[in-house]
Amino acid sequence: MLFNFDTSGDTPKHTCTARRDGVWVVFSCPLCPGFERRMNIQTGVMRVKPGAHPQVLHQGSFTPVGLENSYSLLN
């Protein structure tokens, strides 16, 4: 299971850090205080708390522990 969200275009972008919190994968932006995107791995529900700069697009990915090297085997 690999979660990834990416953006394209010339709009400013920030790369988020990711961590697991129970059934949620939580993406946080180190440059935008308060920004958080949560994805529920069981239901697919996504929740977003906008940060200080709502015009900035955010991108990030999450790979579960133990599968870090598996992604290259899938391609």
C-alpha cells in the first residue's frame, strides 16, 4: 500500500512529511503551520486542515515501514 498525492503546474508547492496515526496517514507541511492532510487507510476518507498559505499546493507520499524498497520492484 502506497499513498501518494502530487501536484503539477507553476503554483508554489511544498513537500509534506508523513506519519501513521492508527488508521490515518497524516501529512504535515513543515513550512505551513497548521496544514494537515489526513487519509484514512480503511475508508479512504480524506480530511484537510488548511495552513497559513492556502494558495500553496502540497504534495507528499507515504510508504509503510518494511515496504520502503518494494516500490521499485512494482515498476
